[in-house]
Amino acid sequence: MRLYPRTPIVFSFALVCGALVSVLTGCNPPAATSDATTASSGASSSDTGGGSSSGGEAGKALVIEGSDTLLPLAQKWAEDFKKQNPDANITVSGGGSGQGIKSLINGTATIADASREADDKEKAQAKGKGFELTETAVARDGITIIVNPSNSIKSLTLAQVKDIYTGKVNNWKEIGGSDLKITASGRDSASGTYKYFQEDVLGKNEKYRADMASTPSNNAIANNVAQQKGGIGYIGVAYATEFTKAGKVREVPVAFKVGEQPVLPTSENILNGKYPISRALYNYTKNSPEGLAKSYLDYVTGPEGQKVVTEQGYVTLK
């Protein structure tokens, strides 16, 4: 069973591996990419299925897979946790919340990162294999609405956001903006953000507009909006900073309804409930976490891990 993603990043001991371990075992560091991370000490990482209740854990190995929204945070958590646990072998990769939960259920991941709650079908699949999906909230996130900087729209209500993404509104002039065709971008269906936005903003029985550009990442949405004068997108607040600082996109304040004050997704507005599009971010394990998985989650939800949440631009649990 494969532990490592195809192209992981090696956080530590890369030089040692190249100079020493290769002599002993023939080890060669894998090539680096931005969508997967490995923090490795060279410890054995085989047999990830196992029978552990934490799922996929073999000794000092953790395989963390799932939400692209959580990926930068999970990579930093893994890097810092590795410093405290140098014998641990930790792999982090994205692919979407659905993929992470699927891998957890199939036994190829220890922890699933998710930007949504596990659905009934996933819970039933886990139960069919003899275990429960245990949910641990690890951070909070706001979904910020972004437009092209040239767009004249000042703010939106939650209902207007829904009308745009269901296709009821097709021109910005219909909601107080310029005479400009709306070009909407969103996540693809493998994303937990896609499902969260559909259920909590559009409504469970509503469908996305037919002409929405479905993209594989937050960055792809932001790039679309930056290139389209009538563009609109939704991305995690931690991803927005890079693009807003560069002047490529602009965040739009959102109000719950007409007559209420539109606000931006600051940490304060998310924690006090004033911003209407926010959610918890989760880690899932098989049954109650044990061993290294429990130690990792204790770190993530503790003071040190929550400090990283703030540093990475996300919102703490409290």
C-alpha cells in the first residue's frame, strides 16, 4: 500500500538522506511540488493500512490527505509537529475533502482534512467497514467573495450571492453594479468548499449556474477573477491575502440581508458571527484517534497549533 503521494516535499533530513541514507539503503529524495508535503526522518513507512483505530497509522507514520483549503495550514502543522517528533514520518497532500475522506475509509490515510462535515453516505461506508468517522474541529475559515478590482459593486447580501451563483442574476447592473456580464468561478465537485457553498449559501436543493467555471483550487478561482472584468469567485480567506495585496482581486463585504451592515471576513467578524459565510475545518480519523494521530491532534488543537492557525491567516477555534 502506498504511503507517499507521487511527488511529495521533504521538509527535513534531505541532505542526510542524500549523503548517508542513500549509501545504506539507496534512498533518493523525491521531487518537490506544491500540492504534497512529506516530513520524513527515513523511518520505515510501509504497511499503512494496519488495524489501528486511527486508520492507516503504522508506528510513527501519519498520512494526512484531503482539503485544499486546509493544505497550507496542514503542511505547516506537520513541519512544526515533526520538530517535536523527529522519528515521525508525516505525509501531507491535498486533492479535496471528498478524496481525503475516501482515502481514510479505504485505509490509505490516517487523517482526512476536510472543509465540510462528512456526509451520510461517507459515514455509512465507514460503518460498513467496521468503524466510525470521528470528527475533530481544528480551525475556522471564512469564505470571501472576490471580484475584479475594476468592478464597481460595493457590497452584496447573502441573497444576492445566491442569485448570482444559481444564475438568477446575470449582469452586475441587476444588483446595482455596472452594465457588465457576470462570469462566475467556483470549485469543482471534489471540493468540500463546493459542497459547503452549495448547501449553506445556495440551499441544498439548488444547483450552481450552468456556466460557472469549475476549478481545482482557490488560486485558480482568484486567477480567473483577476482576468475577467465581470468575474466573481469564492475562496478561503487565507488564500485571498496574496491576491488582494497584489491588487489582482478585491474582497466584497457581505451582509446577511438588506438593511444589515455588510462586513468583510475578518477573524473578529467570523468568531462573533457577523460574517455570513464561515465554517469550521475538520480532521477525521477512524474511531477515536490513538498514538501519533492523537498526539498530532492534541498539538493542532492546543495553544501551539492554534498559534499557527493565526500565523497562516486562518481563524482559531475560539
